[in-house]
Amino acid sequence: MTGHAVIREEAPGGVSFFREALRRVWAGGVSRGCLAVLAVFALAALWGEAANAWYAWRDVTPPWQAQELAARYLAPGAEHWLGTDGLGRDVFLRLVQGARIAFLTGVVSSLIAIPIGVLLGCLGGYFGGKTDDVVVWLSTTFAAIPGLLFVLAIAMVVGKGLLGVFLAIGLTTWVGVCRLIRAEVIQQKSRGYVRAARALGFSHGRILFRHILPNVIHVALVSFTLRFPAAIGTEVFLSFLGIGAQGEPSWGTMISSARLRLWQGMWWELAAVTVSIFAVVLAFNLLGDALRDALDPRLRTVQE
Amino acid sequence: MWRYVLKRLAQAVPTVVGVVLITFVLFNVVGGSPAAMVLGQNAGARSLEEFDAARGYNKPLFFGRWTATRALEAVDFSDAPPSVRAQWGAGESGPLRLADGEALRIPFAFPLPEGETWRLTIEGRGTGFPRHGNKSGRFSTVWKKVFHGVENPEFRAEGGAVEIERVRLARGTRHVLDSQLVHYAGRLLRLDFGTSTSLNQPVGNLLRAGIGPSLALTVPILIVELAVSLALALLCAYRRGSWLDRGLVAVCVALMSVNYLVWIVIGQFVFAYKLGWFPVWGFESWRHLLLPAGIGVATGLGVNVRFYRTVLLEEMHHDYVKTAFAKGLGPGRVLFKHVLKNALGPVITNVALALPFLYTGSVLLESFFGIPGLGYLSLNAIHSSDVDVVRAVVLVGALLFTAANILADVALAWVDPRVQLS
């Protein structure tokens, strides 16, 4: 009977810790500003994706690739909002495509890293023993390899292109998620609700994924907001080196070409890319901080 | 203490084995032989095979008696492209047909070298198929022949026609464990990192040549960054909550959000090109290092100041700080003698974990400013698919990281009596 009583006490209503945290994040003016900035870029990325698909389907050269030699090096103006580059291509349209690739990288690499990290972290933390030894061994080994070189090596082995970028970022960054989730699961394991579930004879899978996972998944959300800007940075880096995006405008390839034009006095392409990356990364950093503060009061970045 | 050091060393063994395995899986299993990329599209099968043999890529991955060879592409006549069918004289479609008494002409890509064992496997059917093959129903369907380089394997239809479906050739290994993994591990034990394909030099020599310039850049970065960020963090911690603290934290977050590439591009453009304060490119005197080192410090400052500030603030809440202030000590004495000393643990860990970065150098800084260090070397190696160089840099970096981890733990146990050695 006591088992029932415990469950009934925990089950109904009330505001969950997670929802309360999100409410606190939303209440902050800075966070709302960040969300607005991210929404603008996300919309641009979606528009870029739609435009890309449309021109690919029509089999027409998209306007951001169309070279117009008469309109080279145009400063920002009414016709070209952010000017044109050295081949007469519109910088604004290329910037939107760059946002598309940056967001694609952030999302796809997270879709690779977070499931691996969450699964391994859950298994290691919940079962302990030999399973945990294997998980810890795997994560220590991956963590030991210098990040940037590991990313470069994976991209080299997989080959040039975005697939290599996604895999390189995804396969090197799951370790952080795995460690956080594992620590969190170990804490939750000794809680009353888990013991109650075990006393009721639920299977390990059900306890782990239906009961514990919802209580630790906020860790994945925080890590998502913090790894997204890092993923964008890596994509920009790889594309800059010519290993990433091939034949489509990415922020990295734009920096690579704008760098040479800068010395000829053409500043707008570099400025546009710099400001875009800065805005997105700053918004994610601030949002991640706010989320972490709300979810984990012990880690407050600004202490009163 | 020594027992603790030995224990930590023993714990690092699985990690080292793991790192060797990961590099093996990455470069040998997933990557495969770089022969085609290094030698180009027009290289013949023979030179590719020789490239593989020199680097051990012609062995089976983990173990095995037989391994693939480039002397003969395995062919399946049910879906072979026309160019392959023409090589075999196999007609338009379907299996390769041999009339009674006709011998199979095998289009080896090059004469099989002497001193090796080969195994030819032919799958087919027909009344003329040799009798001593594996039986399936009434007819033998698989015929295998083991032979040595100088002989020519003879497959002849006798007593009827033969339809051949598949042909494979395999090369014999010296023993079951004559594999890429064993070859790789053995070379590592002899500290042989292989040969660079683009520079034609032993990788060990390249690493030794690159370490000096890398250290010349990264050691000053590490020291200056540690000093500056600790000083700023102490300032923030002492004046916590003030406009100075808030301003510095905001600046740190902003600094963190500026892309690394942008730092370098703009820094080089403004300070070296526009203002002409520093040389733009090269590695001739210490003046060439000032700008890249300054940019290196600037890029890491945001993260480090924030980290140290958090660490110091955790300490500032303790009672001993209040006591120290209460008994009349000045802020300098409290901060440096008491707070910093107690916060040394995370500082040591952070510095120790930055040590491997000293070795790998900074890929971008080195290539932008023409500093011939290991970062520059690895980037060029990646562009020219120089697998041995990339693998060696990754491997040594990982080993150093593991060593730095142990070093951090031991140093922590040494400076902090609160750390339990059990």
C-alpha cells in the first residue's frame, strides 16, 4: 500500500522543475532577446533551405551562385543589401545560405552526438559494473584525443563535404553529454521513485527510459544550447580550410574569400559574416548560461 | 605517493590501448589505403600494390590466412561492367563460357611476384568443371588452387563445357596474425611512426623538427594567458557584483562569441598590414611571434577568465576568507595567500589539460602566420592525405593528454593534503 501512496503523491499536477526552469528563463529579458535573434536566423535558415530545394528541383542556377561580372565589388546598397562579392554574387543571399548550413550542422551533429551520449550515459550510470567500465573507458579514450585534430582526421577519412563535417563533430562531442547524463543518472538511481518502480517489478528498460530519462533529459537540452555554437564554429573552421561545404556558400568559405578581398578594401562580406556568427554564437551562449542557471542553481555564473 | 603514481599509470593503460585502437579503426578500417589518393588516378595496380606492401596495407585488418590483392579484381560475371567483361573476353552478358578443352585466360594486372603464395578461387558449373572441386549436387561448383608466384594456375574445361560465375584471387599471409593491427602495434612499440608520403621523410623527424616552432608560440601563450586571466579573475572576484565585475563578465562572453578565424583574419589585417606594427608572415625572429601569440591569448581569454572567476568565487564564500578580512589582512594578502592557494586545484587541472595543446600547436595561427610547427605540418598533411603524419600527431597528442591527466592528478595530490590517495 505504501508503494501506491508514494506514487500518488508524486504523480499528479504541480509545476515540474523543468517547466519552472523554462519559465524562469523566459522571464529574463536577455533570454527573450536571444530567442528573438535565434528565431530570425532560424527563419533565414529555413528560407535558405526552401530556396535551395526549389532551385535544385527547378534545376536552375540559384541567384547566390549567379556570377555577374558587371556588378563586382558593389558596396551595400538598395539593390544588393549587403553588397556583392568578387564575382558579383549577392552577399545577403549567400549569408542566408551560410545560415542554412550552420544550422544544419548544429542540428545534424547534435542528432548524432546526443543520442550516443544519452544512451551510453544512461546505460553506464544505471547498470554500473562492467557496463559502466566500458562506457567510462570509451569516453576517456575519445576525450584523450585532441579535439580539433580528431575532427580534422575524421573529416579527412570520410572525405570532403558536409557529411564528413557532421560525422566529425558528432562523433567527437558525445563525450560531454555522456558524462553529464551518467552522473545525473547515478544520482537519480537512488531516489525513491526508482526504488518504488523497482519494487513494483518494472523492467530495467522501463525504469531507465520511462522513469529516469525524463528526469535527466534537461541535461541534454543545456548541452544542446552550449554545443550548437561550438558546432557552428567547427563547421566554419572546416569549410574555411576547404574540407567542409563544397560548392555552396558557407560562412567559412565566405570568410575564406572575403579575407583576400579585405586587403583590397572590400570589408562588407567579412563584416556581414562576422556579425552573423557573433550574433548567433552570443545568443546561444547567453541562452545556455540562463538555462544552466535556472536548472542548476549551484552553477550560477553570476552570484549575488 | 609512489604507489599512487604507479596506480594512475596502470589506469592509463586501457586508455592508451583505446587510443591506438581508435586511430587504427579510423585510418585503417574506415579510411583504408591512401594509395590511390597519394599516387593519383593514373597509377598502375603494381605501384599501388607496392605502396601498400611498403606500409603494411596489403595485410588483412585483424587476422587471416588470406588477403585481397590488386593483381586481380574479384569479378562476378552476373553484374560485371562491360569493360571488365572485355578484359576476360566474356561476351555480352551472363557467365563466362569455356568450350571443352579450352583454358581460362586470367587477366592479371601484373605478373605475380615470386616468393608469395596465391589462391585462385573459381565458382561455376558445367560438365567440364574439374572433378576435385567442392560438390554441390552432381557437379562441382567451386574450384580452388593454391600456387606460388612463378607457376601459372591452369584452369581447363575437360570433358564438357564450363560456365564460370565468379573468380577471386587472394594472397597468402605469412601467418594468421600477420595483420595490419599487429603490424601497426609493432611499429608503435619500436617508436616508428611511418614515413610521410608527401615529404618523403620519417614522421619522427618531422615531429622533432616541428616541435620547436610550436612550443615557441604556445608556451608564451599559455604563460601570458594564465597570468592575465588569473589577474582579471581575482579582480572580478574581489569586486564581485560591481560594475567592473559585470562589465568584465560581459566582455568575456562577447570575446568568447567572436569566431576564432575572425580574430586571426582581422588581427593580421589591422595590426600587421594596416598599421604595420608586426611582420605579416614568417618565422625569423621573436618579433614574428608577437602578433600570433597576442591573438592566441585574446581568443582564450574569455573562457579562462570566466572559469577562474567561478572557481575563485566558490572560495570567497568560505568562512576563512571572512576571518582573514576580519583579522585585518589587506585584500592582496587574502586573495593571493589564502584564496588563490585554496583554489589551486582547478587551476592546476586547467593548466595541465592545456599542456597537450602546447604540443599540437595552433593549426590556424601557424598556417596564417607561416610558423613551421606541428599545426602547420598537420594541416598540410591533411590536405595531401598524408595519413602517417596525421595519425602520428593525433596519437602523440592523445598520449600527451593522458600523461597530462596523470600529471594533474599527481600534482593535485602533492599540493593539496585534502586529496585522498586511496
